[in-house]
Amino acid sequence: MDQKLISKLTKMKDAVDKAETAKSRAEGALNAIMQDIKKTYGIKSLDDLSALIDEKEEELAGLEAKFEKEIQKTESAYPWDTISLQR
């Protein structure tokens, strides 16, 4: 076989081996993350995780709206432009 071809095939095999190693590491990391999520939140699938995220985002939006409402209520209750701070 031509030495140039052998060299090219060897490099390609090395690239494939590295990609397989990276894939295995990524799968291991994903499995570890999923185990942590399962243990912490009782979630067994990515669909369940997605639903939990949606739920938490809605909860956060509600809290943000409540916070904004309370700020507006506080701002309107006091004459902020006439208050002077004493030193």
C-alpha cells in the first residue's frame, strides 16, 4: 500500500477514535447529570425536565410580576421626589 494512503488512513482512524472517546465521556457526563436530576427532583426523562423548567419559568414570571406590582405600589404611596435624606 502507498505510504501516503497509509498515513492518511491512520490519521482518520485516530480522529474516529478521539471522537468515540469524546462521545463516551459526554454520555457518561449526561448520565451523571440525569442521575443527579433524578435524585434531586425525581425526574426520570428529559421531557419531565423540560416540563419542570417550563413550570419554574412560569413561577418566576409570576414572582417578577408581583415584585413589579409591589414596587409600583410603593412608589405611588410615597412622594419620592420630595423626600430629602438627612446626613
